[in-house]
Amino acid sequence: MTPVNFNQLFYFYLVAKEGSIARVSEQLHITPQTISGQISALEHSTGSALFNRQSKKWSLTEVGRVSYRYAESIFELGDELRAVLKHQNVRHWQTFTVGITDVLPKAFIYEMLKPVFSMPEQLRLICREGEQASLLAELAVNKIDLVLTDQPLLPSSSIKAYNHQITESTTSFFAAKSLAATLALQSFPQCLHQQPILLQSKRSLIRQRLDAWFEQHGIAPAVRAEFDDSALMNAFGQQGLGVFSAPSQIEQQICQQYEVVVVGRTDAVKEVFYAISPERKLTHPGVLQLVNALAR
């Protein structure tokens, strides 16, 4: 297998970033023909067209877009390495890249990651948010160090990784003060029946547990909206558009940040949070600190 020519890849990266060979030519003081030739050589070695050459401003093909993402990561790491070596901090500097599934409550994520900032090592925390499947794919190729999620990796998964249950929380329900005053006329949880409510999307486990709990208690709330992003749901709740739920562990933060009040709590609906790592024996200092702190 022929290794990638990083000189050719660098020219491709710059043209993809700038959208123009002429602009890159001016920046590097190299003729456009040289740059074009290097990119053509890269395309020949990979067997794929990276650009659509239909105008002066080249556009990326689908393969080109994928290649650009990899090239961007490669050269960003190169810049980081240069900075680290310049300051001679190689032994004391490390990145900690955490994948966070987009259904997790934002305020709770901070509480989960807070132990990292008390470490004696100098860690640079990098957070990437997305769907669990895409984050696990990045974990499998060592692009991230850990995935925080509310769903464990299934035994049938083709990805070699390991679950670490780190914490769990009961559930609290919140509402703007005006709506909470109306709900106070009935006892909890019956006060939620036919009342406006904001819920997590159906792809989250907590939504499935809430639906089962509502059915068990004979509650049919009026669902006003569904959200993947918990912070967006909380912001809508702040405006009085409906009751919303969050882990009881962050009650205080939710009430202070969104100026809402607690209308009820239940121990029957729990959110369980997991850290998924690529190895059973934890070795990355950031992963060790995080899992040990949250498992106490």
C-alpha cells in the first residue's frame, strides 16, 4: 500500500479550505500549475477525484469532503505538536477528547466533566457532540478517548469497547412560576394530566421511561414539543410553554439558570449514565479521573 504523500495532501487541504488555487498560489508563492499538479498526483494515487473542476472556484466531491475532514484533523494536530514542542511541554500536555451524545442534559454534562479540571496534569478538554453511532465509530478509530451517553454499548455491537456505569439520577419536573401555580391546584403527578409538557425525543432512553411512567399513572400530558437538545427544551420551558424534566442531581442549577421551580419528583424514573471506553483497563489519565470521581 502506497503511503499518503503529505505534501500533496497539504496542497489539497489548502485549496479545499480557500476554495481557490489562485489564492493558495499567492499565499505560498508557488505557481498554480505546481499546486494543480500536486493535487492531480494525489487524486491519481488514491484513484478518486477530489474536486469538481467546473469553474475557477473548485468544489469538493463527496470523496473530497471526507478527505478534507481527515486532512483538517491531521494538520490541526501538526499545529498543536509544533506549539507543544516549541514550549517543551511534551511530558505535561495531553488532550482529552470526549464524545457526548446530544440527548444528554447540558448542565449535567458539566457536572460529569468537572473532575477533569481538578487534575494535576495539564489536559486540554475537547468536547464533540453527536449521535451515539457516529461517536462510537470515532472511538473505534481512536479519534476520541471516551463517549458519555445514557445508553450502554450493546453486547451485539461490532465495536470493541467497554461500558462503565458512572452515575444515575432520579427525575425532577420543572415549570415556569406561572404554570407551576396552575399545577399546584392538584397533587403530583396527577397535576400533569392534560397539561402542556416538553419532552426529550423518542430516541432517548429517558423518554421511553417517562412514557411508561405516564401510562402507569394514567397521565396523558399534552405534548407541546420534543427536543434532541436538552438546553433548548429547558429554554422553552423557561418561557412557560410546558413542564420539562431533568436529572434531580442538577435541580439547583436548572432552577437558578432558567428561573423555574420544581413541581414534583419521582424515584421511579431514573437516568443512568455511562462512559464507554476503547479499553477495559482504563489508562488515559482523563478517563481514569472522570470514571473514578463519578463512580464514588
